[in-house]
Amino acid sequence: MQASVLRFNYSLESALLALQAELTHKTYKPGGYTTFEIYDPKLRMISAAPYRDRVVHHALCNIIQPIFERTFIDDSYANRIGYGTHRALQRLIQFMRTTPYVLQCDIQKYFLALT
């Protein structure tokens, strides 16, 4: 376990109260990201938020997830409670039994084009 996780959890109550105060008073500032490369199965750049920021991310997700969940199509499976790889595979099998066509693609640098 990373040292930053251990430090945060060692003083969990005071760390959470400090985060709450910063968010309430609108003084919260995210920390710097750590960037590194992984091979999965090809080279990818990963930017990881500090643990303290990930706690805030999860808190925000708990609030906004129910709002956005209502707008998602049923065939969106990533990062959704009750969805996932197995359910997506079952849906793929249903599609394969009803149509002979498949489109497989990977849009190169898609997110870079959006910025």
C-alpha cells in the first residue's frame, strides 16, 4: 500500500473533516497527478490522482452517478454498478445471434482530439 494511503487512513477522521471543510468553503485544490506508462496490451500513459483526490472523486461519483445513470443507454457497460464484462459479453452473444455484421474499431487519440 502506498505511503500516501497509509498517511491518509492513519488520521482518517481528521483527513475527512479537513476535506469536508475545504469542499464546503470552496478552498479545495486537487493535487498533482503522477504520470507513468503501462503495457496493457499496448503502451498507455496513465495519470493517477493523489489518494486524497480519489476520495473526493468517489464522493462526487456517489452524488452524480444516480443522476447520470438515468441518461445512459442499456448497452453502456463500463464503470456501472450491475454492469460489466460478463453482462456485456451476454449482450454481444445476443447481437451475434441476430445479425451477421460486426464493427470493431479503436479510434486513435480520440480524447486528444477533444481537447
